[in-house]
Amino acid sequence: MTSSIASGSGPRRSRADRARQVADVLHQQVISGAFGTGVLPDERLLAAEFGASRNTVREALDILRAEGLIDRVPGLGTVVVNRKYAHGLNQLTGLAETLSAHGEVSNEIRVATQVRPPTAVARRLGVPPHEPVVYVERLRRLGELPLSLDLTYLVPDIGLPLLEADLRNTDIFALIEHISGQPLGTAEIGIEALNADAHSAALLEVPAGAALLVLERLSRLDDDRPVDLEYIRFRGDRLTLRALATR
């Protein structure tokens, strides 16, 4: 039985419409590792699976090729050339914890100091407007691959001891829990897609204007006290954000 995802009743649809529909499913299969060997089935098998013409499948593969996920390799076929790493939103975990199965996450500490916070930052952290907070800026890599640029503001009683810790090799979340003596509890998270400015693009080694996933996260201790406000730019071509939602 085929999926017939690209066909169906209703108004006649263009091949481009059907190709996008096929590409969406294939995209998810590629980034989830469904093609274990890294080689996609040939066009004939994909056409049968999706109930689509081979021309439609070719257009779908062209979309994935333009996204940088696959390529055509003589003698092998269509292969996965880039992968994305899932960053779950169900639990409050640091990047190194999340990606531990894929390799070592390292941190280039670009800034670690005290600053006078903008009013909006002070308000969200619950500190007096003129009280210094700790600011940490990190470029984070998985192996040699830059994944994210993290800008973090921390309340002073936790941030100051944190400046003396091993920020290069330790997630800030783990340090917060060690210094505070209590676990993190909840976080308020906002996510949007933005085009990379020239500076961020250079640091993350992507073209200027490339898609970034920008995450704003205010994390609280188990007693509901806000302690950590982050602005994180993720490479959109290497990370995908996932969550389990209930109704």
C-alpha cells in the first residue's frame, strides 16, 4: 500500500505543490536518521511510496538538495550529506547534556564579566536596575562545528562564583545548580527565525542572511526565582527544536 501523499481528490494541484508535500516528509525522515545507511531509496521506490510521479520525486529531492541535506553521489545514489541535531524543549537541559550522544560540546568564552544590565534585563531577572549582573558570551561547537552563539545574563550571587568556574567545559545550568544548591525548575521560552547578521554569520560560519533559530529563555530555580536570561542564536541548518505537546 502506498502513501499517496502527493495525490488525492480535490482541485488539480501543480507538480511543485506535490513536490513540496513529498519533500516535507522526506526532510523529516532525513533529519531523524530514518535512512540508517545515509542512502535514500531510489526514485522509483520513492515514487511508489508516495504515490507520485518520478518527476515529482525529482523535484522533491531538488528541494532537499537546495537545503543542503542531500546530494547525488555517482555510484551510490542520493545520500545524506548534512544532518541536524534535535534539541528537545521538553526538559530544561544544556546543549552539552542534550547532544552528549553526538560528541563533545566545547565553549569559546568570548566575554565573561560584570555589566550594568539594560532595564529590561534587570526587570526580568528581578534585580535592582543599577545592580551589576554577570554577562557571559559563548560560541559553542560540537567538535569543530559551530552550533550556537549564547548571550547569557545571570543574577550576581550566582554569576560571580560562576566566573571562577570552568566555563569552557561545563554547561552553565550545571554550574547554577552547583552554586545555588538547588535544581533548576522551569523556563519561559520564546523562539523565532531570523536572518543572520554579518557578525553572527561570521562567528557561526554561515553566509550572511542564513536562517538562524533565535531562542530567548528565562530560567528559574525550583523555588521560582529567575536566575538566568539567555539569548541564543542557533544555526538553522544544524539544529532542530522538538517538544512533546499535550492537550
